[in-house]
Amino acid sequence: MDEELRSLTERLRQESGGPPAFERLVAADDPDVLAAVLTEQGQPLWARELAAFRLGVAGDRRAFESLVLLLNHRDPPRCASAAHALARLGDPRTARAAAALATNELRVAYALHPVRLLVDLRAPEAVPALITTLRRRLRPHDPYRRVALACVDGLGTLGDDRARPVLNEALAHPALAEAAVRALGRIPGQR
């Protein structure tokens, strides 16, 4: 059992109270059994999350929709586990979904994990989405500095020249300036 699955299992065991149904789901080897949890009515959230995670890391695309919903959840550990599984899923829709979540201004409070996922994926959608999200975070008194910092760091990691203008704008924001200097230094040809 890898560390992400172990952490998820322990969190969900506490959340669920560890009933026999939980232990059966942890032990299930049949992907069809896991996929059925995602479509059966009345399944608790912990069961759906565990099934989607296990299917996602196994590369079973039946988990995609459930994982995207979890990526946009209000609970950060659920978002983190969904991002981990989506990064391993290999579904071509993942980058578009993460970009849509990262740039959705109505859900910006939950954009941190979609931003990080976009950086992990290094998909064509990543740089434009991070630029858009960061530009919106540069407004005065914006409360989402963690999202802005993730965008700055991510743009540095991606090292794309298109990020220079918005990273230069970020230099004027004390909470982002140091990270923006580092990010600009990672763009090839930048001094």
C-alpha cells in the first residue's frame, strides 16, 4: 500500500467509523466492485472517495467524474487525494477539468489543488490557466494568497516565457515578490 493510499484509508476509516463495509471496500480487488460504488445510490461520501481514488490510481477512467467532483470539494484532504489520483489516471480530460476549476472565480477558494494538479500534468492548458488565475489574485486585498502563491510557484516550475508579464506584476505584491523572483529566474533566458 503506497503512502497516499495509507493516509487516505486511515482518514476515511476514522470518518466512517470503520464498519465492515469499509473493510470490504479496502480489500476489494475487483475494479467492477469499486466502480459500482460510484454509481449506486445511497453510497456515503467516504465510500465514493475510496473507490474513486483506488480506481484513479489504477488508471480506470470510470473514476474521472467522481475525482473531478472531489477535486472541487470544500474539504482540502479530499481535494488532495483527488488530485493525486487524477495525476495518475491518465485521462485526457483531466487538464481541461483542472483548468476550468482553477479559473472558476466563483470557486476560487477551492482552486489550490487544481492549480497544483495543472503544474503536475504540464498540459497545454496549465500556463494559460495559471496566468488567468494569478492575474485575478493580484487585485488589492485579495484573500486567496495561497492560490496566488501556488500559481507563481507553478509558473516558475513550468518555465514558460508567457508567464513573464504576470510574474513581473506579482513582484509588486510583498507576499508574492520573493516567489516571483524565483519563478522569473527559472524561465529560460530570464536574468
